[in-house]
Amino acid sequence: MISDCYCDFDFAEILRSYNATRPIARKEHICEECGRKIRPGERYEHVSGVCDQGWKTFKTCIYCLGLRDTAESRIECLCWAHGTMREDVIESVRDVAFRIPGLSMAIGRWIVEGRRNR
């Protein structure tokens, strides 16, 4: 199957060894995407791996994950990178929202919910 998907990333920045888990926080963390505090007891995504710059870790709150998961379930080609995922998702949604009914509203709900729970 040929895909029309094209992601314009510098592949030297992409993690070569990639391990993603979704644990429950035992201590406070900061979301790499929105800067929100991830409180003890909240689920979050922890990604670690090796890239050209060395060992990297990324922690993402449940609201940014909801934003990304919602977009990934509805957009055929969603290109994003850790650290800029929110901006990448919002930009992609703006590009395709006119073709996917309800997508902007679903993404907006995650953004508002994340702001409410800071």
C-alpha cells in the first residue's frame, strides 16, 4: 500500500532506541509539551531512548496524550515530534479540520480540559 504521508523531519533528531510506557506518577513531573504539572497518582507517558544527542527522556501529561491520541485516530498522516507535539497536532488539525467533522471540537475539549486542570 502506497501512502501519501510525508513527514518533513530531520531524522537525526528521531530516537533510535525508543521505549514508551504509561505509568502512574509517584512524584511530581512537568509535561514536556504544555508545561503542566503531572501530579502523583496521575497517568502520564514516559518515553526514553538514544538519539544523536545522547540519552533523552520525555514526559507527557494525560491531556496532551488525549490530544495526540484523538488526532492520531482521525488523521491518516499525523507527523509530530516530542517537545513540539502539541503545536504539530494543532497545525495538522487546522490543515484537515474542514474534511473531518467534529475534529476541531474534540481537540478543543482536550486543550480546555488541560487548562482547567493546571
